[in-house]
Amino acid sequence: MSKIYYRPLVSPHATGPALAGGWARFDAVELLRRGQAPRRAPASDIPDDILEALCAPRAPWGGVDLSAPRVMGILNVTPDSFSDGGRYLDPDAALAQAAALAGADILDVGGESTRPGAQEVPVETEIARTRPVIAALAGGRPLSIDTRKAAVAAAALEAGAVIVNDVSGLDFDADLAPLVADRGAALCLMHAQGLPETMQDDPRYDDVLLDVYDALAARVARAEAAGISRARIAVDPGIGFGKTEAHNLALLRGLSLFHGLGCAILLGVSRKRFIGRIGGAETASARDPGTIAVTLAGVAQGAQIHRVHDVAAHVQALALWDAVTDNKG
């Protein structure tokens, strides 16, 4: 018999289990099998081990408590990122922007663009861009290094970062997992199909939701085998990384499935192209209202960490969400 996947059907009226010990509750699940129509079942039908993975409270990640939605502010120190490339390449400009992202729970510092079509950056260049900024910001909010490379991560961790955000999900550099394990850092494993240079050429899946789930499960297992505990791992379905608009929407609609991996969920949708196409916003900076809408849809499915450009708008939106829902989903 084919594998069964359990996707919690979150509802604001549910009185059943809480996803990841948080604010989103469910009374029923969607049973998914490859090649078969989904079937609905009560939450009481979930096997104990699956229920434990879905519902166990998540440990603090990078020192950040996950009992409420958290904001990860994007700080790109690159010349070519799709939304703000070049604006914060100068260290003084980067530090000014970090101050402007005051409401973020985490700052994610990246020195290599991974937008579609982006070319790989030499390690030395990436370190030169990121290490001074991280060193200057160390001692404040938890800092994340957005990199695929062990040498860049090592320099950032030495400078004060506590999280490694790897868009390759440990597929790019074999030395990264042992480094993270040794340093005791938190880790985000993102799913991407292919490299940034070519990932949007012709992405294909048999079943995007289940394919991405299985790929992330394999990456989590690889991280654990390297000595990184599941409590230190967050997973990111990689919206826009080797996915069409239809793939992105399918992943967002099915997002609650990923709680079954027993990890925190990080969602990175900020200013992505599909938001602009659906929302009629051609320029990246005009996509913040659509980003907030998608973020709140992710919050409704229990996603804990939201990586965004416009921190102030998201902090305000989440404050209103919390007031209206009383943090009960």
C-alpha cells in the first residue's frame, strides 16, 4: 500500500489538537496518497507517532521562542538581489537598514543573490560582504547567515551568527552539515529544484506537495545523521525556487502538511514574482500588500517564521492578527 501523508485541516473553529503546540488547531486531516484522491478523516485516526510529530511544541530556534509567529528580516548585502540589490551593499547602508528592521525577531544576512538566473559568488566575496555586517550587529537580535557554503557560514558564526539558512538544503556543500553540527547552530533547510542559474527553466514534479515533503524529510534525516538535532532544524518549502506559480500555490494551500516533519516551518514568500502577477504589481517593492496576505495565510496554517523585506508592515499585521484572534488561530 502506498504511503499515507497526513495534512491537518486547520480551522479557526477547531477544538482539537494544536499544531506544533501553537495557535492553529485542527479536528480533521486530509489523507493523501500518490495517485489517489484525498480523503478526509477525524484527527482521532492519526497514528500516535504522526500525531506527536504534528503537535509537539517546537523548541526555541536560534534562541527565538516559537509560541507565536516570528518575523525574520531580510538584509541583502548584494549588488543584484531581485528586490533591493545594491541598496545595502555598503556596510554603513546595511547597518542603517538593520536599524530600520527594528521589529524583526531575527535578521537574515545574505551576500549572494539566489534569485532566478543568479550566478554563483566567490566565497571570499561573500565573506567580505557579510562578515563585517554580522560582526557589527552581533550581541543584539539573533543573526542568520543566508548561505550555501560552509566557509561563509563558518566566518559568519565566528562573527556572531547563530543560524545558518541554506537555500540548497545541504545539497550544495558537503562540509556545511558537519560545521553546523559542530558549532551547535540552528539550521534552515530549504527545498530548491536545481541551482539558481537554471531552476526556473522548466520545473516539474509528479506531485509538488508530496515531492517537496519527501525531499525535505530526506534533508532532515541527512542533517540528523550529521549530528544536528531536529529541534535545531526549520524547514522551508522554497516558494519560487524551482517552482511555477501553480506549484507555489499548491504548496501554500497544503502548507500544514510540513508540520509532520516535526520541525519549525519557515516561509519565505516576500515580494515573489507570483505575488506580483496575481496581485497586479509589476515591481517587487509594490508587492508588500500581497506578501502580507500570503504571510497571514501561512500563519493560519501554523507556520512560525516569516522571512520578509517590509518588517514594519508585517509586525503591524501580526499585531492585529493576534488581537483579533486572541492568538487562538
